[in-house]
Amino acid sequence: MTDYEIVIAGFGGQGLLFSGKVLAYAGLLEGRELSWLPSYGPEMRGGTANCNVILSDTPVGSPIVDHPNVLMVMNAPSLDKYENAVKEGGCIFLDSTLITREVERKDVKVYRVPATQMANDMGMAGLANMILLGAVIAETGCISEEGIPEALKKVIPARKMNLLEANLKALEAGREYVKG
């Protein structure tokens, strides 16, 4: 199985760290070696936030991802910051509702998903992160889709468990968007 070095980045409050936690926990359930490293900007909401997720079949030596093979970004400053760090042949998944500029690199595969607009249209504002994550999972196969419900049950706080089905629906919308 391929090793995945993933950077998920955007503004605080977009659910980016939660998305990374879902990936990491799903990897844990699959018996993968992994790392989840969150990073917050000066403010949690509105400041920058990102996390590094590594999913591997061999022990992870360092939790820091300098050159991701998967980049999931939800704002233009994050695309500006990380675009050139993506490995040649890697994938960039971006929220095209919030990022209007084109990716300049020609040696990476780009997935433009209007995640924020889709979430709003579905009446699920705040779940754009999960729509974009659904696209990442569907296209990369970084984790098995079968383990996602169990991972969500472990990661969603008990007070928000009523959002389990909405999260699953958002993930499915992202998968369907890229699979067409």
C-alpha cells in the first residue's frame, strides 16, 4: 500500500483538524502506522490551521510533512503556502468556492471541488471540510471507505453525535462529485 503524507490547511473553524483526525482514526482502525500533528495559528477561529497526517505501512519516523503527496486546502493563503511543497505527481484538492485562482503547477493532479457551495446547497453549512475529505478519500484510496463510519463514531464528540449522518452524507457528496 502507498504511504500518504497529507497536509490539510485553511482557516481555523473550517473543521480541518477534525478532518485530519477522521483520517488518522480510520488509519488506526486499519492497523496502519500513522501520525496526526495539528498546528494552530494565532486564533483558533479565523486564524490559520493545518494538520499533517501520515498513513504508512512502516513506522513513522517524524510527524512533520515537508513534501506532501496529498494537499487538501480550503483557502487561498494555504494554497499559496503549500502548492510548491507538493511532491511531483501528487494531488491537490481545493475548495473552488473559496479559492478562485488556478494551481500553477502542471506536475500535480488538481481536484477543484466547490465544497462550501455544495455544503450550503445541501443545508449543511460547516461541513465543506467533510465534502472535500470525501473527494480526497475517493480519489486517493488513502483509507478504506468501509471504516469511515466507525472512525466518525470515535472522533465526533458525544454532544455532537447527532451530526454523524450529516457527516456521512457530506463525505458521500464529495465522493460522488469526483467520481461523477
